Amino acid sequence: MKKQVLISGAVIIFLFLCGWVFGEDLKISKEYKGTISGMLEYARMQYFLHTKKGEAYCIFYDEKTQEDQLQNLSGQTVKLEGKIKVFKHGGKCIDITPEGVPESASLPASLTTVAGKLDIGKQKVKKQWGEDEVPVIKLNGNTIYIGEGGFSLHFEKFFDFGSYQAVLVADNTGGTACPVSYVFITLHSNKSSSVTKSLGNCSDIPKIQQQGKKVTLSFPSFGGTSAEKWAYSDGRISKTK
């Protein structure tokens, strides 16, 4: 009960910041179970789901069991299933407690590879204003990649090419202007690894295809950027036409 009160308080803050008035406008006029798809984002200390129709749903969730998973999925297009609440003013929220967490094709945050254990975690780094916590990827406990987006990382796809393996990593910013970039991590049985430079045009819905030991990523146009196509093979990437 206490957890729900805290979450509801965050939602009330959100409604207030959006210019809604208290009282009748905060009453629920409709409530039903449903599934919503859209971009998961974090703002004003609250998670939101932005649909292709331009609607924004605030999210009720269990901080203890769902916070980490929501954070890892922020910046991605996900599907939420739960109880949809429509307020008298017209605002909408979706309650995913205890219905579950978003469905996603993302891999778990820990993978067993030929080079050892690959984990997504957090690490404190020194900056001009002090220490900041950033998302990182570690191989056997050693940091091999620090997230450039600064918000979260997730393993998008795993590839086994026989003589080596590769993992496509999404580096999320948590924003809408450029929600994500990608890198490939290449892993060998001698426990060595390498990370490519960033690729992509900010779109978070690339078409991923594998042909033998070659992987291609086709990005649709996004915002003011043109469509792009990238190829990966044996630790190297190249932008193709």
C-alpha cells in the first residue's frame, strides 16, 4: 500500500507540472485492461510511454521489482500490458503492477560467452563537477565499454560465428532527439575482446540480418537524418550504400 501511494504521488506531480488542476480532474473516468506500444522514456522523476499517435501514458510500477528493468528498456520501443487509467481531464496512465514488465526482444543483462562472462553494470567516473554513475559493460569483471549515451545499455542481439562471437549493444540516451546508438563487441576464446566505434543514425528500429559471418543493419530515416546501412564482419564495421 505504501509503495502505491508513493507512485501515485509522482503521478500527481506530473499532472501538476502539465498544468492540470486538482480535484475533479484527477478522478478516474475509465479503467480497463489493455496493451500499449510506444517509446519508453524517463522524465520528471517518472517513466512515460509515448505512442506513435502522440499520446503519453504515465506508468505505475513496482520500484522494488521493476525499476531496473524499466531503466534498461528506457529509450526503446516496448509493449506494456496492464490496467489503463483514463482521468477525467483526459490524461492517461498504465498500471503494470503486478502485471509484469515490458515485453522486449532484449537479451538478459548477463551473458556467458567464449571469452567469459559479459555483464552490464554501473561505474562511478570522475567529472568536472564530481563523480557520476554511468552504465558500463564488463568482461570477467573488467570494464571494456563505457556508455556514451549516459543513460542505459542493453544487449540487442547475440551472434555465434564459430571461431568468435559478437554482441550488438544498444547505447541509450533516454531522450527523443537521438534515443540510441549501437556498437558491436567481438569476443574470442582466448578471452580477448574489441569494441567497434558507434554506428547508426539515431533510429531505434534497425532491420538486422545475418548472412554467414556478415551482419547488416538497415536504419530507416529518423528525424532529419537519412536512412543508413551498416555491415559488420570479424570485429570491423563499414557504412554501405
